[in-house]
Amino acid sequence: MSQTQKMTDEQAGQQLKKLLVDIGPVLLFTLSYNVFFRMEPGEDGTGGMIGADQAIFWATGLYMAAAAVAFIYAKLVQKRLSYLLIATTVLVLAMGGIALAFHSKLIIYIKPTIMNLVYAVIIFGSLVAGRNVWKLAFGSMFTLPDPVWRTLAVRWALWFVFLAILNEVVWRTMSEGFWVNFKVLGVIPLTFVFAMANVPLTLKWTDRSNEDYEAGRDNKSAEQEEEAS
């Protein structure tokens, strides 16, 4: 195995671990909900504490635990703590704790709405403050001109606003089970498609400087110049 191939495999492994940290808690939430939902009250020996009506609370508790573990893993092992990850962990633990304390399904339903709006506010706020949080979060992975980072940040902020609206529509119009499963079968695939839609812009300006951007010299034009010379 060549050194380049080894580095590529290591990078792929790191990205997989990062992905598991980011979406692992959501996957556990959905899986555990479906398991608890199918348990008949009393068959678990808890006197009816587990069942369809209580499934979302148990799943929320496991979600909180998984989010805390993911946060610690990101901090101690991956050596990364982005503003978005911090905001996610704080909101998951705070709102989850309130929901469990008051036995409120409503708080659980609106939590994704609030989280996505907070993400959007963080991104837009960072742009106003002149510190692009999207660049801070992913600058170690890509080298892009600042205007491209701003474009990506705005796109993702608007995407989070869209997800907030979508969550409100789904939980208000669909069943609880549909809403829970939509997180994995709907939100994650949609977000993946949106992320892929931004790949061409990223590839177009990867390793280009601000001066290149101002001159309109992207990777394609740079290749054409090299071929012409």
C-alpha cells in the first residue's frame, strides 16, 4: 500500500468516525424508539413504564446519553469542538432534561426546530461578526477563498431554517412514529443530497486563494491556462 493510499484510508476512517459522532445519537434515538414502541406495557417487568406511549421518553434519555458520549469522544479523541457541536450537545441535554422532568412530548417535538434555528443564528451571527463559523468548523478539511466560505455558510444557514420549518410541518401533521423515523429516513438523506449539491462549488475553488477568486481563476480555468502554456 502506497503512502498516499494509506493517508486516504486514514482520512476516510476519520471522516467515518466524525460522521458517527454527528449522527450516531440520532440513529440511536430512532432505533431505541422503535424497540420501546413495540414493547407491550408490563411485559418488561416495569409495571407499564415502557410501551408505545412512553417510548419517546426512553429514546430521549438514550439520545442524551449518546450525545454526551459523542461530545466527550470528539473532545478527547478527535480533538475537535466546533460551535455547532457545543450548541448541539447543550441543547440536547438541556431540552431533553426539561422534557423528561416535565414529561412533555411537546418539548421533544419542537427541539429540532429550536436546534436548527440556533444553528442558523450562529452561522449568520458569525458572518456579521466577521468570523465565519463554517470556515472555522471545516477549514482544516478544505482551503477555499473567503467569498466561497461565506456562500457555503449562507446556504447551510438557510438549509437549517428549512429543516426547522420542515420539522414543524411533520410533527404537527404526522404521527409520532412517522416523525421519529423521518429523522433518519427523511432528514438525513435530504441533508446528504443538499451536501452533495454543494460539492461542485467546493471542488471548483479548492486550493484557490482570495486573489484567484477576485480574478475569476477557478480550478477549471487554471487547468486550461496550464494546458495552453
